[in-house]
Amino acid sequence: MNDYKSIPIGMEDFKEVIDRNCYLVDKTLLIKDILDGGAKVTLFTRPRRFGKTLNMSMLRKFFEKTEEDNSYLFDGLAISETGDKYRKYMGQYPVISISLKSMKQTNYEDAFDKFKDIIISEFERHDNILSSDKLKPRQRKVFEDIYSDTADNSVYNTALKLLSDCLYEVYGQKVIVLIDEYDVPLENAYFNGFYNEMINLIRSVFESVLKTNDSLEFAVMTGCLRISKESIFTGLNNLNVYPVTDNAFSQYFGFTEQEVKKIADYYDLLDCFEIIKKWYDGYLFGETEIYNPWSVLNYIQFALNNRKRIPKAYWINTSSNNIIHELIVKSDRKTKNDIEALVTGHPIDKPLYEDITYTNMNVKSDYIWSFLLHTGYLKPADIYQQGIQTYFSAVIPNLEIVTIYENTFRQWFDESIRVADKSILLGAVLDGDAKTFELEVNRWLLKSISYHDGYENFYHGFLVGLLEYSDEYLVESNRESGMGRNDIIIKNVLTHEIAVILEIKSVGKNETLDQMCDTALKQIEDRQYEVSLVNEGYKKILKYGIAFEGKRCMVKNK
């Protein structure tokens, strides 16, 4: 290709993508639809890494009045084909553009300092208006105080309103306000214990700049969640919200299937399309099927340079996945059953809530499922009404998100096993107490989530984790002995007095737990697994046949 376009992974500046000749999925008709909508304040809620920041950069480059002509950035793009009706808005407005995505500090003081830095940087971006004689003395005074970082902290609550007034005064044109990732500081504050302080700050900022602001032309905001009006949008009656369940604007965040096929074709990777679909498709925004753009671009980049085009979970590394960890660690048995149903491909029906606050994000409440829907961890297979309540049939969108659930659960479960007191279990094994051994294993099985469909290797790893308890006893897996490889051996490495052989079986069709325990014990004898232990000098050798069926276990010994 003479005009080969590179892949813009991680690029969130619209101008950079164009200037560096990167591949751009054209979302410029978002501009047309925002203008046609005529809303005073628009909020788009979408999961992270679905193109929100790039779209906000595009809006700024289109509307902002600057000394530099940015019209070339839109040459050949869809908005340019709409004619003067929309092109006449290009470069005509002063624009305030801030992102709150960096407000992830561990305490309120540091988070507020970061907010001040964000505000000061935006004032610095507009410092050219200080040379204007149109500013009123008080406006100039407060502007200069913020600009020089000498303003009282209370001033920052209304700083954006002041900046919009100053810009309107100088340009004689109302201001467009763009606020990206507005809810990041709220999520961060919730997990770090200063949620109420952050709510008060964000509410003050939004009320001043978005409510009854005569200097405002319109505002666009993005985030993952629609935080309830009672929390931060009090009295803001001019707010139009477009969540993932709304069909309006649904095609502008993330990639449609047609766009993904076009990308794959451009990079000669159409043979990978089915992999991309299985791993990164599955989202439903309104009625539009959507692919995760971050993961698609990362996979395309990987596939271009690797003959074995094995898919990976790219989205898992873009955030801490705190909410999934909270869900798994703090959930009760009912919630764990719901998670188990999801990861094995079964839908669960839950109430659908559009307005959410972090304070009602109890993992045992029904709000958690709407939270997971809006943040990209679930999708609605169906939405329906019962009485006055709306419900949705929740499913996991794709294999990438299944991986996030599985990995998070596995990490928690492994840690739970590692720190647990397993002396009763190990004591039962060494005493030949098959019944207590069986009860302890079943107790742990109830805590687990079945997502491996009963594969023996899952049960194998599960048992090894349970049995690794004391440095005095060595646990070995798949060790060659006699005429084959046994599943698990435990042996006292200090005294060589006792060793244990465990053979594991998973119950198949037309088989019973009892039968498979006997089969396991017979295999130990037939293949003479004890030979190597006898040669090592062990006198007492216990033998267990263990059978698993879902979350049931039976243990027999000999």
C-alpha cells in the first residue's frame, strides 16, 4: 500500500490521528446528530475504551475557534459531505474542554489538587483573552488568581462558569463545554473512602457551569455511568442522557460489524474475522451490534506481526476491574450462583436501573447488575417490562469478558485457599478419614464457581491448592511411578513415615460417583503407583479414589 495507515492504538487526539496518517473509523456524523438534537446538555455513557475521548477531541477540533485552521482535518470525512448546513459551525465557538480521567488519587486532598491542575491548565489554554480589554475587572482578577495558582480553593467550584463568562465576554459568542470521563473521580472516591466530599465538589462544578448559564451554547459530557440526578445533577432539567440501552447515537462509540470488516479487509486479515467476532463482539448499544474498539485494534496489531494469531484479553488491562473483584469477594451464595450461570453462558433476569449512585452499589443488591451492564461487563439479551419495572436478560458479551470473570474469580479463590486453615483437611487425609476428607472438599466446592464443565484438570488444580498446607509434606502432581503417572502424591519429606496417592476422576455420562471412585482405586493398583514410594522407603502408603461431578465429590480409600 502506498498510503499505508498505521493503527492508532492509545491515540485519543483527533488531530494526531489525522496528521500521523493513522487508520480512522469515521464517526464525524456524531457532530451532525448533536446539532440536530439541539440539547443544551448531552451525556453519553459508554464503557471505558470505547472511543469517548477521541470523539470529544473530534468535537473540539470541529467547533473550536482558533488561530489555526483545522478544517483540513475533516476533508473527505462524512461531515464534510453534509454541506454548508453543518460546515458553517466549524471553528465558530470558544470551547472549554477538560477530562477528569486522571483524578484517581487515594485521598480527597490529592484529588482536589489534581482537579485544580486540570482547571489551571484549561485557563492557561485560554490565556490569550487576558490581552483583551473586554474582560470586566472582577473577571480579570479571578482569572489571574486561578491562572497564577493563588486563588482560594472555594473559587474552583465555579471556575468553569467564570471561564465561560470570560470567553463569552471576549468572543461575543456563547461557549461549548466538553467534559470527558466525568464519573472517574466519583468511582475512585468510592473505592478510596471519600465519596461524599467528591460528590459535593462535582455537584458544585456542574451546577455552576451547566445550570442556568447564560454563556453556554451547549455541553457534551461522557462517562461510564449515569450518576443519579439526586447526587450531582440536582435541578439540571436540560440534561439529555444516552446510555447503552438507548438507540440514539448508538453507532458512534465502538465499532459496528461493517466497520470491523472494513478494518480487517484493509489489513488483509479477513481470515481472522470470526476470531474477532467471538472474542470482541457481543455488545448491544440500543439495537446496534458493537465491537470493543480497543481490543479489535490491539488484536489487529498483534495479528499483523504473529503467524499464530491467538486471541488475548486486551480490555482486562485497561482498568483495575475493582467492581468484579468486589462482586466476587463480597457476594453471597445466590450471587455466586448468578455469576456461575453467566460464565457458563446462561442468561439471568434482573431489574434495569438507568440512574445509579455508587452508594447503592452493594454487591448483594440488584443495582450491581445494572452497573455491570453500563460498564461493559454484561449486555442485555432482552429488555422487557413487568408492571412499572423494566428488566433485562443479562449475558456476558464475549469470550474476552468471560476471561475477566474467570481470572478475577481464580485469583480470589486461590488466595482464599492459600490463607485458609486446612489442618482439618490434611489431618483427615493422613489419618485415612475419607469421610472428613470428602466433607472438607465439598465445603470448598460450594465456594467455587464452576466454569470448566467438570474437566479433570480443573479438579486436579483445585485439590493441589487445598492440599498444599505444610512444608513438612510435599505435594507432587503427575509424577511417573509404576506403569504410569499418578495424579497427586503427598509425602512426608522429614520422616518418610507416610505417603498418600490420590487418583482423580470426573463423572461422565452413565457413570456414578461411586463407580468412578472404584475405577480410580483400581487404576492405582493396576498401574502400581506405590512402587516408587516403596523404593523411597515409605512404609505407610494411603490410597484414595476421588470422583467429581459438578460441585459434588466422593472420596474412597484403600
